[in-house]
Amino acid sequence: MPDTDIAAVTPQHPVTPPRKVPKPKTAAERKARFQRIVTELDKLFPRATCALHHKDAWQLLVATILSAQCTDERVNKVTPGLFEKYPRIEDFAHASREELANDIRSTGFFNNKSRSLIGAANKILSDYHGNVPRTMDELLLVPGAARKTANVVLGTAYNIPSGVVVDTHVQRISLRLDLTRNTDPVKIEQDLMKIVPQDRWILFSHQVIHFGRQICVARKPRCANCPLDAICYAKDKALA
């Protein structure tokens, strides 16, 4: 049977020009627009939490370090066996780097991550009596802990709103919703901290991450099912 030219038999519909979403012109309009974003996120993910499985701050720090350039789903498959083999922070501190690297190989960048985990364990044992620090300044001195990791640990393990977690989902959605014009994660966080109330930093971060995984995905976002479609600028910018 000869191949069928799908293009020849498929009706060709005119391309609908992208609709222009009016941008708020006043501070009151910008505030109302942001409040709508928050309201819809609250409806979708009222109790959004960190997806990384953990029992304490140390386990969360380990999981967050492993999550760099890796999915939370993959990390959650690795950590149960990892914490069974290395149940205490001391076990990580004294681990063989080569053996630990092999244990976390499936998370990617395993050589760097194994060095970070061993370094973090030793730093916390020597400087903080084995307790994961509760301040941003101290956490940033721990190997493997940049601002994103520190925000995750402080917000999730200690309920301390130190900032807004900016991962790939938060970065993408902040740009699509015009909450920032920056592409650098540090500058994006600074922009978000100016418009998101501090008492919402932790929840907002988790909500946007879930939103990015389920609806506003990187490729072919599910705009038809998105409650923010009417106020999203992504189509105007051809991002979606």
C-alpha cells in the first residue's frame, strides 16, 4: 500500500495570530495581576511541599546536592539505599570518594557530587557540631551548597524563609509570566523577593516548581489547561 501524504489530506487552517495580553500600567494593576497568580497557585497546589524525600536537614541537604542536573524522581530512587548504607553524617565524612561516587552514579556529575557530600559532612562536623546550619551565611560555606540549595534546606527543613528557590522551573515561569526580565538565577531571586511577600517565599517556590512540572512545562506547555493563560505573555513572546 503506497504511503499517504498526510499534509495533502489534512485540512489546512489559517494560523491564529497571537493575542496580545495587556500589561498592567500602574502599581495597583501589577499588584492585582500578581494576586491573581497567587490565587490560582493556591487553588492548584494549596499544600505544595518539597518533592525530595528526607527525614532530617542532613538528608535534605544530601538530596538537594544530588538533585543538581538531575530529577527529584531519580534522586528519590537513589537516596533510600544511600541512607541505609551511610545512616549518619559521620559515615559520609569517612566514606571512600570512589565508592560514594559509584553509589550516586545514576544522578550524574557523581565525582563532583561525591566530593561535595564528603566535604559538606566534614565541614558540618568540624564547624557546626554535626548540625546543618540554620543561616544562609553559614550554609553558603558548606561545600556543595549554593543559594538554591541553602534556600531549600532552610525553607523546608527549618521553615526559615531565607529567599525564593530558583530552579529551572521557577526561572522559566518567572520569565513567561514577566515576573522578571533577568536570566541569572541570583537576579531572578532578587526580583521575586521584591514582589512575593516574605511569608510566602517557601510556599511560592514549591507551588511554582509543581506548576512547572505539571502544566507550564518547558516544551509544549499545557496552555489549554492553564488558569493563568489569560494573563500570560509567553504566547506574545513565542515562548510557548
